[in-house]
Amino acid sequence: MLASRCNLHLNMEADANAVPEPPPRSIKADAKECQTLLTNLLNRLANREGVSPALFTDLQDEYGRFNLWTATMAVFAPDQACLDFRLKDVPEASQLFVKQIGILTTRLEQCACCQPFVCLSIYLGHLTHWGI
């Protein structure tokens, strides 16, 4: 009896000291952030002199592919039609999408710094066929 009380007490202490897990990431929210970064980067490059037309066209193509992917997969669809809802019972698949979007978001954030056209020319090969 004493051993079971001790185990119960230890389990209660462990639960009290446990750091709560962050809520799962949303494909919709992360994709929206990524879409905003792409839009902002395109707008910045459109108004900048010295940007290679080929690089700008490539980025526009990426933006189009991203938007096509979000539409095809119903990422921004309401309620039960959205990708998050459809993958709610398959968290592993959902997290794969979140990770891929996270990689693209990180690269876009890096490119949004001081020299976006230099950074983009390095990353653009990685953005094409980014796996989603």
C-alpha cells in the first residue's frame, strides 16, 4: 500500500513539473505565413532595380506553384474541407506538411534580409520541387 502511494505521489509530482507540449502547428496558419512572405518578397523585388528578370520570373513561378498547391489541397478551405481537418487523425502526415512549409518559410525569411536577390539565386533551386 505504501509503495502504491509513493508511486502515485511521484507521478503527481512529475505531472505538476512537466512542461506542457505546444499545440500542434496548423498547416493553414503556416501556409498563410509562407504565402505572405512570398507576396512581400515579390513586392520588394518588383520595386528594386538590378534584379535579374529571370530570377524574378522564377520567384513568380514559385509563388504560382505554391498557390496552386494550396488550392489543390484545399489548405485554406473552410471547416471540414480544409487539409488540417482532413489530416486530424493522421498527425504524422500533418506534421510532414508543417515541416516542409517550415523549411520554405525559413528560407524565405532568410531571403527577406538585406540582399534578397542574392539569397534567392542560391535557394531557388531548393524551392523548386520543394516536395509539397
